[in-house]
Amino acid sequence: MNTTKIVLDEKDMPRKWYNIMADMPNLPAAPLHPATRKPVGPDDLSVIFPMSLIEQEVTQERWIDIPEEVLNIYTLWRPSPLYRAYRLEKHLGTPAKIYYKYEGVSPAGSHKTNTSVPQAYYNKQAGIKRIATETGAGQWGSAMSMACKFFGLDVTVYMVRVSYNQKPYRRIMMETWGGKVFASPSTQTESGKAILSADPENPGSLGIAISEAVEDAATHKDTNYALGSVLNHVVLHQTVIGLELKKQFELINEYPDVVIGCCGGGSNLGGVSFPFIHDKINGKQVRVIAVEPESCPTLTKGEFRYDFGDSAGLTPLLMMYTLGHNFMPPGIHAGGLRYHADSPLVSQLVHDKLIEAVAYGQTKVFGAAVTFAQTEGIIPAPESSHAICAAIDEAVRAKEEGKEKTIVFNLSGHGYLDMTAYADFIDGKIIDSPYPVEKIKEALNKLPVIK
């Protein structure tokens, strides 16, 4: 089939999420309570999560039904299209076939709605009135604000300060959907106040914003916490991407050699790749590549050990690749990738060599983004542009080796609210933040010791 756009009918949309824990050769180590250092139980998590999501967090059942109410909302943008990047291929002069799954068609402009909608649904079913959450570049906060409005919930969003300042239209998008947004660190929480007291100019991080949101949820009975990445149930919801993608490749009688996704916390990478990793575990030859910023190189330079998911140490300890929960990443424009750690599921799969990891500087990433925009027309989010950068490198390598190759990447969101980043690149103001060896070493030295 010689076509640029491969679409599925609504009837072909997945009715179940895929749980990779049913097939992993090694499951992640159990989360530990931050105080007792003993494995956490459902009661420990029920302070901030509904039991339905706690069950999804721990189950090893392979297929989880998607509720009808969630499916009905999914149809606003799902199934999402798969495109063949003919113009990019021609520009590169590569024998490789390049495809991209486009999640920017969702109302909030990114893949994040795939999990914000079910999380809002399950909290509503549990009788919760308000959600407290964090956001980096604003994609997750936007998606959660929209989903909460659909289900009649209030939402408070702690937005990383550097992104709050860089991306005002993301904040306005959240507020349009009824979200209440604070720059993090804020004066709304004790953890935020403590950080500002030590450093009034603190640019914020996802770890700090998570601390604020968790504290908010834990101290208000009508409020739960919602996370946009990292946790098992979040990645589970995102597998609709990869499941659709497999059907689209079947439609054109193709199968990818390489599956690529950017990786901050791991949700979009896991979403696009886990259904293919299932095949890889069962003998299929397919490479999966996680792409991260070199200024926050969790998978490529971090350590695989227990760490907190937040800066204040309020969350359970998770076994994952980490740079240290106190690590403060440089203020790069890919705010959604400025997280000190990664999903335990993704981390375990990297540790078991089922996922590869690479890191790029942001000047090369924005160069790839502009090349993609000028050939394919879509201006990509800075986060997604990391995946584009890796796809271009793979296509160029195929040209150098004279080999045909089928490459697919997840274009996890558009960049139309990230134009200040593009303006900085065009004006020559984008610089690479060098790998901060000493700061990471210092943060790693402060990791909790688990006996």
C-alpha cells in the first residue's frame, strides 16, 4: 500500500490495555515505604490513589478492560493516524522507511490524554472531588485539566517554574479548562516553602512539583494525586498507542525494525513500544530505543537503584534508573524530559537489555525538529523531537550501510505552544547544557541506602 496516511476505523480501536508485567522476564523490585523501607501495600497508597488504579499498579493480568465511558472520550481523537514520512526520507536520501504515530491530534495536543481520561474517570468513581498534580512543560497539566472538566472534578496543577515562565500558553490552556495553576516551587505547600526559603530563585523540577502535589493530596481528604508518567498504571493506559500501531502495520503488511520514543518518565516510550517488546520477548527481531536529553541522562548515565520519585522524599522508593532525587536538571526547553528518574518498568527492561537508550544535546534535537517541520509540515514538541533526532540518525545509518530498514517513532505531541523555544533556536540562543557530572555525582551520593 503506497500511502502517506494509515488510519483505522473507530471499531479497530483497542478495547483493552496491554500489561507487560504478564510477560516480562524479570519484574521490577517491590516499591518500598518511604519511612519503614518495607514493601508498600494497598493501604499505603490509598491515601492518594483510588483502589482501582492501585490494582492496575500491581496486577500481572495481561489484558485490562477499558471502561466504556473512557472509550467514548477516546473516540474524540482515537485511533490516531500513522504517517509515512516520504518527504523526510527523500530529504535524507535514505533507503529506510520512516513512519510516525501522531499523538498530537488529541484535544490537549499530546499523548497524555490517553491516561488523564481514565485517571479522572476512576477518581470520579471513587467519589473524589479534586485532583492535585504536577506538570513539566504543560502537556500533562493540560490533559488532566481537560479530563477533570469532562468528569466534573476540580484540579490543582503545580507547574515547574522554568516551564511556567517559558510556556505561558500552556498555563492559559489549563486555566481555560478550569485548572488552577501554580508555579512550582510555590508557597502553597510546606515542601515548596522550604525550597523557596533555601533558594528563592529555584527554577523548579518535576521532582519538586511532584512533592507539592503529593503533599496537597495527602493533606486533603477530598483530593487524590494523579501522575502523568512513571507509574505502572500510567504506562498501561498508554499502550493504546502501540496496540493501534501494530494494527496499522498489519494493514500495510509491514513490521518495524526499530521503534523509537523520547523518554522522560517513560509513558510515551512504554505506550508505543511495550506491545512490540511483547513480540521481542517472544523471539521477534525488533529494536526499541529510548531517547533522552544529555543534560538529564537518566538511562544512559544514571544508576539502577532505589530512589524517591520526588524531591522531598514523600513518595515510595522505586527501583529505577535515577540521577538522584535532589538532582536539578538545567532549564532546557524539553520540560517534559527534565525528570531525575524513569519508570520502573522501562528501567527494568533497559537493565535487561530489551530497550536501548541514547542521549542528545538540544541543539541537535532542535535541528532535527526544524528538518522535520520543513519536510513533513508538523512542528513537533521539543520532547518528541528527541525521537525524531534518533529516527534521522537511524535513517542516515541505513543509508551509510546501504540497508533497507523500517523505522517508526512516536510523535507524542505538537509544538505549537512551544514557539518561544523555536524562536530561541532560530535566533541562535539555544545552547547545549553539558552533562553535569559533579551535580549528578553529588545527588547520587545522597541516595537512600537500602539494606
